[in-house]
Amino acid sequence: DAGVIQSPRHEVTEMGQEVTLRCKPISGHDYLFWYRQTMMRGLELLIYFNNNVPIDDSGMPEDRFSAKMPNASFSTLKIQPSEPRDSAVYFCASSPRTGDSYNEQFFGPGTRLTVL
Amino acid sequence: GEDVEQSLFLSVREGDSSVINCTYTDSSSTYLYWYKQEPGAGLQLLTYIFSNMDMKQDQRLTVLLNKKDKHLSLRIADTQTGDSAIYFCAETYSSASKIIFGSGTRLSIRP
């Protein structure tokens, strides 16, 4: 398996533009997570899905952020309009369902977003 | 509430042992994890321990869990330059599907 795939790896955009980040989880994994990592705030969970259904979006910073998972093999995180403070590395991770609370998450390589 | 705390930085000499510490607040934690993040990459599971254990050893890695004090540590023996990374402590508990991550400890190795 190729692991979790994210695209693009780098994105530079101007303030006010729409940004769409993409993720393909590992096949067969039931859970998908979106994280944001910055030096100031560390690693933050934005939202996660179970079987394509959003379970917890309490980490989404504001209405400018939205995430979708139209099928088991694809998810997007959209920022509209983008602002300089959205600059960060965005990670997607997936994990399989287990019989207990054991939860190994497999992370993608991340998308480094720079908003000018 | 959920909270996992770690020191931000650790510097050790090559060949020495590294000990990275973590404290957590949720006494119902079932699994505790150590993830490693190398530069420019995502996090990767390094090792984990179930909450009914107090020690786990895996080659150069030793995990110690003190449930009474809610303290977790990761010891890396014979630290090498390839061990330079950010190490995240994390926990899960029985009622949740998500992992609670600490802020990460950046380990640097000096010659």
C-alpha cells in the first residue's frame, strides 16, 4: 500500500484565495483525521470522520474551514477565504477500526500551506 | 479533561541515553503511545503501551508507565543522529476514537 497520500505537498497562495487540500486514506481504513501543525500551536486536530461521516469538527477554527469525505477513498479540506494565519502544515491521517480503543494512526506527508 | 504535556526540547550527546517525559491527566486512558516525526514528514507510531502494563522494551526503546502519577517516559539507549526528531506522547481512552497528542519534544543530538 502507498500509505496516506496528500496533495499538493506545497501550496502558496494569496490572502483571500480558496485553498483545497486533498487526501487519499489507506484502503480499508474506517477513520480519517485532519490535523494542522504550527510552531506556535503544535499539532491540532481539526476534524475526523468515521465511515465517511464527520464525527467531531470541534477543532475547525471557523466557518472559513470546511471538510468533506464523499467516499471512502477521498477527503478534502477547504479554506475559503484563506488568511496568512492559516499558514501551517496540514496532515491527513487514517486508522483502521479495531475491537478496542487501540488507535494507530497513519499519517500522510503533509501539505505545507503558505498564505501571503 | 484531556491534556498531555511534554517538555519542548531535549539535547543529548551521541551515544548517551535520552529520556523523554510526558504527563497526562485522563485516568481512564487505555493506551499510551509514542510517535516520532522526522523533518519534513508526518508522524509515525514508534511504540505503545497498554495501561495495565508498567514497562515495555523494544530493542533500544524502553517505555515506562506510572499510572499513579500519570507519567509516561520513553528511553532511547545509545542515541544516534538518526534519532533526531520530534517525539509526541499520546493517549486514547475507551470512549473515544481520537488520539490526544502532546505538544512534542524536539530531540537534538550533539557530537
